[in-house]
Amino acid sequence: MQTERIIKVVVTGAAGQIAYSLIPMIANGSVFGARRIHLAMVDLASVPPPRRLMCDNCHEELPPHQQPPARSTPQQMMEGVRMEIVDSDYPRVAKVSIHGNDDAGMSVALSGADYVLLLGAVPRRAGQLRKELIYANSKAFEVIGRQLQEFAPTHARILTVGNPANTNAWILTRACTKIPIRNFSCLSRLDHNRIIGQIMLKTGCSNEDVEGVMVFGNHSDCQYPSVAHATINGVPIQEVIKDDAWYEELTPLIQSRGKEVINKRGLSSAASAAKAIADHVRDWHFGTSGRIISMGLPSLGEYGVPRGLVWSYPVMIDETGVHVVQGFEMTEACVTQFEINQVQLETELAEAEHPDWTNEIAAD
Ligand code: LMR
């Protein structure tokens, strides 16, 4: 007989690819261990009807057999996922519910939520500009911020995954002021994991052997991944990997990895993003036991970052909360990288607020 309170986890973008990889991890205990969960899946409440193909000559609608096959709606796709969860008889799943992203759906989904995982966003396509995403997503995140303010409990922990993740999280903190600022985060664990993956590839070590990897700044192509303080089995990385070219190539490799995955797959990373979300939320819930992980957080001024900017930091998490690990030396290179990230983030915030900035896209 279970007596512990059920954890309510809201996942937006639940009909999407990342969710399809993430939901089994949440359901099988990889995130919340033995705790039972209520999974509240959210996606678009309604979608515009598909465009009908017209005859080039007569300009009338083509007959049904010449139209493209109808695609499932997000609500139908979530129904399918719910069926699969039932069919998998996961022992940790106490309840699965499905909601639209309008106020009617979100008021129910967010009620009593412990974790709100915001996967839903317009995804970046190959060749698309980052600021096009800002345009598409900033307004949507203003709505979510208001919904959090109106419907979520103050203890809810909110993770923003949809890009531009740092700026989207910043928009939430402005729209939802009743939830403590450090209950908001954005995903930089994917970048953190990517660094560890490269170290594993280079040395053949296990991920558990690697400590002290850090990601600073924006989840973008100017993020600052650092292995300056990394160790492998307790030995400084510089004593294990003595290959200058590897260090030189690492930063651009991590910075452009998301774009490279999109170029190959034609779609944003999904399986690795889901693994990173599971790692992020598990560590937020259970703590990091003294290990350093990377997490995007609203700055409280640590390392000179302006307060409120959502910035990836090295953190440790314990039962008292999330703590930015301070005291690492700010080398000249580090200061330069911080400045680049700060300028990029402040530009994004301005673009997110700029009412006429669509004109700039046209001129781009
Ligand atoms: C990633 O890092 O893989 C994604 O954030 C890339 C993207 O723009 O979707």
C-alpha cells in the first residue's frame, strides 16, 4: 500500500518527439525512483485544419483521394501515448491525464503540479534563424507564464526546454511572480552531457568517472563549455588528455552540436534531450550528492551576471536547494566568453519584447 504523496508531473509538448522518449523514463522510475506519479500531458488544444490541395487548372479543391493523408492531431497523439503507457503497465504510474494548452486545459493540468516540464515550443528547422524562434516562442511563453501565475501552486518547479530556452525561462519569471525565482530553470544539461560524452569517446572512461564539467551562459552557439576543472577518476583532465587539438575542437563541437544533429536528422535532438531532462529533474528532486552539474537558472548576480538573466551555471543541489558553485577563477578567456553570452542574451530579451522585430527577419 502506497502512502507517499503522488508526484504530479506536467509535460507540455507531450505529443512531440522529446516527450515520446522522456515519458517512458518518467514512468519507469528513472526520474523519481519508487515514487508514484501522475503524468499530466499537455499539447495544443486545437490546430488549424490542413491546407487542401487545389487543381492547378480548374482552381478547385482536388478530390479526397488526391489530398495528402490526414495527420493525427496532438490530442489524438497523446491518446495514443496514453494507450502505450497503459500497455506498458509501468508500476510507478498512478494516473495519466490529457489536456489542451488553453486556459481550460492548463487550469486542470497545473493544479497541484510539482514539476512542470515545458517541452512544447516551435522547434528549430534546418536553416532557420535563432531569432525566428524567439519571435515564435516569446508570445507563447508569456501565455504560459500567466497560466503558471493563475493556476500553478507556488511550490511547482518549472523547467524550460523549448528554445530559446534561457529567454523563454526569463519570460516566465517576468509573467509569473508568485513562484520563487529559483524554482525556474532551463536545460543546459544536454550540453553538459555532450561534453561528458566527448570525454568518454576520447578516453574510454565511464560517465561516472567524470566530474567538474561545466557549462556557462546561454544554450546557444556561444555557450561557454568548460573542462578547466574537470577530473577523470579524480585525476585532472589535463593529465589524462594531452591533446591540444582535442581541447581546441571541443568548444565549437559542443556549441554547434544541436545544429549538427538537426542537419543530420532534419529534426531537433530528441533522445539525448530527453535523457538530459531526466538527469536534470532527477538531480533537482534527489540532489546531486556533492557532484557538479550544469543548470540554467535566473542569476542572483553570481559571477557578475546581471540579476534575472537566465544563465547556465555549475550547481550542486541538496535538500536546502540549488546552489551555484562559486569561486572558480574568472580567467581573461572566461570574462570574454561571459561578455559574449551576456550580449547575446540581452539581445534576445530585447527581440522578445520588440513589437516590430518581424521586419528585421525580412531584412535578414
Ligand atoms: C539542441 O541543443 O540539440 C537543441 O537545443 C537544438 C535546437 O535548436 O533545437
